[in-house]
Amino acid sequence: MSHSNNTDVEYLTILAATSAEAMEQFSKRGLAAEGYSIAGRVGRHRVAVVTDGRSTEMLGDAMVAATFRRATRT
């Protein structure tokens, strides 16, 4: 996603069994120091990948997804 001021937005999603584990990874990876912040609600997700019109469920049980975003200058 590009903006007229040459800023792009980058997203990173962490999947974990619990929201506490996802947020612990955020801290352990030092993502705040890299400019990331939470992009929305943390919650249970099912993940499907679509290739050539076919959908495949990637995880057996729903996992918690925490998505983070940061703005980068280009």
C-alpha cells in the first residue's frame, strides 16, 4: 500500500495457541523497537490458502492471530 508521501505499510502476523504467547513473541522479537504496533483485535483465526482456485485449510485447530503494522519510508 503506497501513499503519496512515499510511505509504505508493512504487516506481520503472529499465529500462536494463545494471545499471551503471540504478545510474548512480539516482545521477544523486539518488534516495538522496529516500529511495529498492533493493527487490530487479537483473536482466533482459521487459515486457508488458495492456489489455482483450490482452498486448503492450513491449521487443524483455530489459532490466535495477532497482526502488527509499521510504516516504512521508500
